[in-house]
Amino acid sequence: MRNITGHNLMPLICEKIESQWPSGQLDALCLFNDCLHGQLQRSDGDNNINHVLFSDRNPIDIRHISPYLGVIIPTLIQIVSGCL
């Protein structure tokens, strides 16, 4: 089984977060949240965010996130602005 850690997922998360597809952006943010918390949660659309599939309690290190904040923060602002 191949193990993909959070810092390897960051380029993929950023690619998906920049999409114009709102569901894709939300999915990317959920995956980013999982990386920040060191756990994988089920995302099958049932809105049960408390169902943890896997947890190693080993969150992604900030040094792996900081290069991508230029992509993530504007998208978060755009999403929040759209909700207001």
C-alpha cells in the first residue's frame, strides 16, 4: 500500500482549490483540514464530519504549508465572501 503524506498532497490540493468547481474547492479544503489535523475523515456527502477513517495524530508541518498559503488564503476569502 502506498503512503501519501500531507506535504505530498499540497500541490494537488492547491490545484483542486483553484478550480472553478465549488464542490472541488470544498473537497480540497476538507482534505487540507485533514492534513492539518493528521487524520482522514469520510467525505461521502453524508455531512457526518465526525467519522474518522484514519488518524495518526501527526499533522502536516507548517513548513510544508507556508509555500502554498498564497493559493489557499485567497480562495478561502473568496468562499467566505460568497457566503456573506
